[in-house]
Amino acid sequence: MLDDIQVLGREGSLATQNKVLRNTYALLGLTMIPTVIGAMVGMKMNFAFAAMHPFMFAIGAMAVMYGLFAAISANRNSSIGVVLLLGLTFLLGLMLGPILQYALHLRNGAQIVGLAAGGTGVILMTMAGIATTTKKDFSFMGKFLLIGIILLIVASLANLFLHIPAMTLALSGIGVILFSGFILYDVSRIVNGGETNYVMATLSLYMSVYNLFTSLLQLLLGLMGGND
């Protein structure tokens, strides 16, 4: 009898995890729509203030984002959380405006953007596949990834003043590795029951994918962007 209850408990837990994973992937796909719309709007905007005051712009953008993160978390169990998440993805799409403007003015800019998008998709599928098929618990990566992201943010803010091209390239490469690890970590948490709310799961996975794309785009621009 006890064994039957344990089996039913495991089956129920597995069904819940699979449901969260399906809902997360569905919502993640939906977030791409406002992101693309935001990016299209952002490419037509004038980001002169951001160019003149990059540090202030970066701090302001981070403050807005973390405010939205808190609002989404507070409304994670209602439709308001989904609406706020879609609003956040639109704003993040807008913030892609400057780098996309720069990239698409290059002769091979469309190719670079396409490679970054394709590379992001391949890494996402690979890391999600590893986490899903192996079902290994990668939660041990959490502390290392957190330390890594803090160091990356500090170094990136410092480079806003230093303007060292080699440092930009190195940070982009580190970002690709770091956010690939975050995707593995995020999907692993869902698969192993560490995250049971699909709104928060989508938020974490979206931010990993978004930052992976921007890091990969910056890396490719540094390596291939001379062909203008």
C-alpha cells in the first residue's frame, strides 16, 4: 500500500513538472512576439541619450527591469503576472535597438544577426535537451553562476568607461558560456521540481536566452563586424 502511494506521488510530481515545462516553453514562445515588436520599434528610435550617458542609461534600465521582476514575482499566480512579463519582454526588445541599429548598418550585419539568433536557438535546444533527457540535478551550478553574473555585470559597467575592445570581446565570450549554463540550470530546476510556477520559470529562462543572444551578437560583431 505504501509503495503504491509512493508510486502515485512520483507520477503526480512528474506530471506536474511536465506541465510546468510545457507551459514554460509555450509562454517562452509567446514572449518572442513582443520582443520582436519591441526590437522593430527600437531600431527606429533615437538612443542619443544612451550613447552620451551609457552608465546612467544602464543603471536606469536595470532599475526598471528589477522593478518589473519584483512586480512579476508578486503576481506570479495570476494573469497580471503574464501581462507584466510580456510588457517586460517588449521593453527588452526596445533595448535591443542600439545594437541592432549598429549591426544592420554593416554590410554583413543581417548575416551576423541571423547567426546570433540561430546560435542562440541551437544552444537553447542543446542545453534544454541535456537537462530534460539526463534529468540530472544541476542546482549545484547556482552559486557559481550567481558569482559569475555579478562579476560580469561589474566588469561590463567598468568597461563602459574603459572602452577596451578586447575586454568587450572577452566579456561577450564569457557571457555566452555563462548564459548557456543558466539555460541548463533553469531547465534542470523545472525538470527536477525546483521551480513549479511557469511564469517565474519563463522569466528565468527568457532572461538567460535574451542575454545569451546579446552576448553572442556582441561576440560575432567583434569577430566579424569589420566587414562594413
